[in-house]
Amino acid sequence: MTTRAAYQIRWDVAARIVDIGGGWNLAPVPLSKFGPGLVPDSVPSSRGHLCFAVGMGVTTAGEGSSRDRQRVTEGAQATSELVVRFLARLTPKDQLASEDAAGAAELALIQQLLAVDNSVPWPRYFQVVWRDAGRLVVPSGEWFDTTVRFFVYHRIPLQ
């Protein structure tokens, strides 16, 4: 059985988000440092638009782990929180269209990570389940800041 550590899952998820296309780009900072302040005025808004960060929250023993043998060859059953945060540009002239575009980007991200079309299914070693999403307009009024959270059921390596 194949196993993946939380940091490896983070990279797998980031690669899958970039594959959505349309300008998604991974921020060069950890999730805890990500936000609209990351996009200085000198950076074109096209670079900040759909910029994202991926982080792994708490990892716990998976459901039914009391019955899990946690063999070295199979890994230990685990559940991790996966957090994706991205920015979408809010244009002053057409704010409703910007909001709709941010909503479409959020939906595309959820569909991509849930492998809805199943064209590239996740490997057997983990399952992604959508948890919730939250959106807000940053105080400057220039960006939608969206956070989407998932649960990931996987096995962590023991060797």
C-alpha cells in the first residue's frame, strides 16, 4: 500500500490546482504567511489574481484507527485538514462580475480536488472530501480572499 506524508499531499494538491489552468499560480510562501499583503503594488494584478497557498492543518488518527494495525509496510491511517487559500481580483468597475468570477474559480478548485470528472483520479492512498469555504473582501477592497477546506483520508508512512 502506498503512503503519503502531509507535506507530500500538500505538493500533490498544489500541482493539481496549477493544472486547472487559467492563471492559477502557487505563492512562494507558506499558508500562514499568505494574504493580500503578499501582492505589492509593483506586482501586476494578473500575477496576484488566482495566486494560492496550500497548507495542512491538524492530522489525527483516522476513523477506525483503534482497529488499524499501523503496520510499517502499510502505514498508519490518518485524517488531515487541507486548507487552500486564494486571491481573486476585485475590479472597481464591475464588482458583481468579479464576485461571480471568484465564485467560478472556487467551484473549479473544489471540482478539481474532488476529481469530479474523474479524468485524473486521486491515487488509492487518499481520499479528498470538501468541508467548507469562506470568502471575504479584504479591507483595501482590491481582492476577494477565499479559503476552502477539505478533509484528506490517507495513510502516513511509518518507515
